[in-house]
Amino acid sequence: MEIGDLISITTFCSHYNVPATFIDDLQDYELIEIVVSDSINYIKTTQINEVEKMMRLHFDLNINLEGLDAVYNLLQRVESMQNEIITLNNKLRLYEDL
């Protein structure tokens, strides 16, 4: 993984004004992956949108970390099911057109 695909946790936390312990807690609940390179902790840039969602849930809606874990996992399941529905609808349209 290249450093260009990563953002340091200290930079991220100072930009979003969140404590670094929040990011550590997200990793403890296995909601994000922290990458360590040259003794510096990073998060993947592809995870930034997900971390922003979790920040809004936690700080704006005052959802604790246990609740955040449950809500986030449910949201992932809903998204997966929506993708499956789209795929099945596309297959159905293919057979209807025959």
C-alpha cells in the first residue's frame, strides 16, 4: 500500500477535530483498519467516508460505540441487500426481455 492511499491519524483528527482515541476505538470494534508504517498510524483514504458517517452517528446523535457497532453493521447489511436486489432486478429484466 502506498502512502498516497493513506492519511495519518493525527492529520485526520486535527482536520476533523476529533480525538485520536475515537479512531483507536473504531479499530478496537473492528470498524476500520489502521495501517502502521514507519511507526505512524494511518487510515486508508477509502475509509474516510465511512469514518465520517461513524463520526456523525457518534458525535451528532450521541450513539455510544457499542450502538455504533450495531448500527454500522446493520447499515452494511442493508446496503448489501440493496445491491443484491438491484442485481436480481437486472437478471429479471434480462429474462423478461426474452
